[in-house]
Amino acid sequence: MRNFVIVVVFGLLTIGFFAGFSNFGIPRIEPSSPPPEAEQVDLGTMSVEELVAFGGRLFEGKGTCTLCHNPVGERAPLLDDISRVIEARLAEPGYEGEAGDIESYLRESMVDPSAYVVAGFGKAGTDDTVSPMPNVLTGSIGLSEAEATAVIAYLQASSGAEVTVEIAAEEVAEAESAQSEEVARAPLETPEEAVMEFVCGACHKVAGAEGEIGPDLTGIGAKRDRAYLRRAILDPNADIPEGFEPDMMPPDYGTQLYASELEMLVEYLASLE
């Protein structure tokens, strides 16, 4: 009986120690700031220069364009000289779209990327007939028509072409309505939702997505521990997997993810064995 009491007391003390340590000894992980909110702008009064600048901020921010259109990972064509190559692309036999000039080509490439896929940048096994790029007006990117127009203005200006776009009155109304309804998003409830929201599948094989640019995550839990996985999300350049280059993954997921979402993703990835 005495031994039984000793075992019970020891067990309770052990449980109490680990419970206390987990609640008070391990620092809480909190996001450094809430997820970024949509920029409040008055599209109806913008000058061309302001529209181009706004488009540039969208290109590098909300639109996540630089995730693929960059010189590091060779995931998508560079756009520095886009205005000079469009005429040749429109004349190619493989072009199946309806664009007739720079502006309409850029818009079409954003909302119907598979209308023309630059050689070498299509989904694997499709012979460059299907683009891995999503429609930027839908899904996790979700640009408004006016925002897409601003990005087109930026691409025209940055590649040396005349800026021909105009923000239509209905686009202004749509953007203003969206801004007035902007509220803090609710936390995502499943890892699959997080993978979709933050476009992880564009680069990784994970949660049913077939990205081919980043490391395959389908069995990552058997190779990496939770500390590594958490660090890879928050500071992707801290450990570069062999065969991959730095600066290929956005460095700001720590400001986009809620703490609960971060831990949910870490647990999910750790379970993939």
C-alpha cells in the first residue's frame, strides 16, 4: 500500500510539474502584429503616377506577384520587359486568348493565365498548356477589378510602355464598397484552409496541392521537428534546404498568421510522416 501511495504521489507531482512548465515555462508565441489590412485609397482622384505607385505596392504586397516573378527561383517569367515581348506572344500559334494590345494582354494574363503559357512555365505534364498561376481576382489573392487595373498600370510603366489604363466609375464604387466592409478576418480553423489562404500549394506539395517549386512537404514530419518547422515558417532563410535558394519564400508570414494558425500549421506539418 505504501508503494502504491508513493507511485500516485510521484505521478501527481510529475503531472503538476509538466502542466506548470507548459503554461508558465514556455514563452507564448504571439504574432508581432495583426494580419495586414487592405490599403485605404481614393481611386477616383488618383493621378497616373499615384495609380502606378499603388499598382507597384499591390504587385509586391497583396498580389504576391514577386513570389514567382523574381530572378531567384525561375518560377515564372520576369516582367521587366513585358511590354516589348507581348506583340510576339500574341502572334505565336499557341496563343489562344482574345487580347489585341498590351493592356488587354496583361489583364487577360491575370484573369485567364492559361490563355497563353510561356514555354517552360506551365504545370508539369501539360506541355505548357496550363498555367500554375491562379486568377488574381479570386481565391486567396482576391484583387478587385480596380486593383488589377492598378497593377496593369504599374507593369506598363515599369516596362517602358505608355500607361493606357483608366479606372472606371464602377471599379471605384466596387473598391470603395470593399474597403468600407473590410473587417479583421476570423482565425482559420483547419490547416487545409491555411494552406489555401496563404497559397502554400503554389510552391509545395502539401494538403492535396501539387506545387513543384519548393520542398515536398508530404512527409516533412518524419524529417523535421516542430522547432525547425516553426522557424521555417517565421524565418525561411534561417535554414535553406539543399538544392534551394534563399529568398524564395515570403519572410512575413509571422505578421500574417495568427499565433493559433501558426501552431496549427506546425502541428499539421509535424504529423505528415
